[in-house]
Amino acid sequence: MLIPVVSNYDQHDLAAQAVNLTGRWFVGHLLSAVAFTLSLFSVSIINQTLQTKSRSISAPTFLLLAVGAGFYAAGLGADGIGPIAVQAAGLSPTVFFDGSGWWVIGTFITATIFFGVGLIFLVVTLIQYEVLQGIFRYIAFVSALIFMAAPAIPSGYALYGVAVAALGIFVPIAVSIE
């Protein structure tokens, strides 16, 4: 596991201990932010492929995904760098976690809503275009729902649910796209 897992978000001391693994904490957050950004590249490639068949992904879907990815990148940046910066200033990272409260949580909630709805629109579009067929359409659709629900679990382990859900969306698309 790259990012140290905080089993209970309400216990800021656990998060502070995870921050002590500074390199892993920072790199894990950075890679996660880059992954959300690269998902936009993936969707643009999917759209280019659809355009060869005179079909496309709607602008609102792109907008939802882009705004969601932006919020995820902002939240991951704050959550990844903030506690390290506080620690570098000689304070306990719990100062960051105690003070960030709804600022970071709200950013992640907003990200999940925008990006998750965008993923649902994407999957539904690909089902309607018959790109996703058979079991793949169910896997992708259920994965999009899991992507939206997993962050509600107040534990770092939920992040792995989000990652698996993203794979459950993009792998069937990659296999199905021609």
C-alpha cells in the first residue's frame, strides 16, 4: 500500500502517524491526483474512438468529470501537502487535521459528486451506444455506483474501494472499445 492507511478519520492522531511516513504520504496523494487528471485523457481517447462511429460523449459529462477531477486534485493536494507542511514548521500534523475540517472534507464530497455523476453518465452513454455489453455493462455501472458510495465510509480503506471501482469502470471500457 502506497498511501499509509488511516483506519478511522475521526482519530487525527492516526492520521498524524501516517504523515510521519512523509514520502509515502506525499507520493501516494500526488499519484492519486495525477490519476484523476489522467482519467480525463482516457475519456478523451474514448470520445475520439466514438467519433469514428459518429457518436460522442456529451459536453456535460466532460464538464462533470473535469470539475470533479479538479476538486479531487485540490483535495488530494491539500490533504497530501498540508499536514507535511505543518509538520515541517515544527507542529504536529494534527493541527492541520483539526483545522481543515469541512474544508478538505467538503472538497472531497464535491469531487465525488461531480466526478461520480460524470462517471455514471459516461457508463450510461457507453451502454446506450452498445460499447459496453453483457456482463461488462453491469460491472461498469455497479462500479460507478460503488465509486459514489465508497467515500462515505470514514476510513482510508474506502480509498481502495474507490480505486477498485475506477478499475471496474475503465477496464471493461478498455476491453470493449474498438
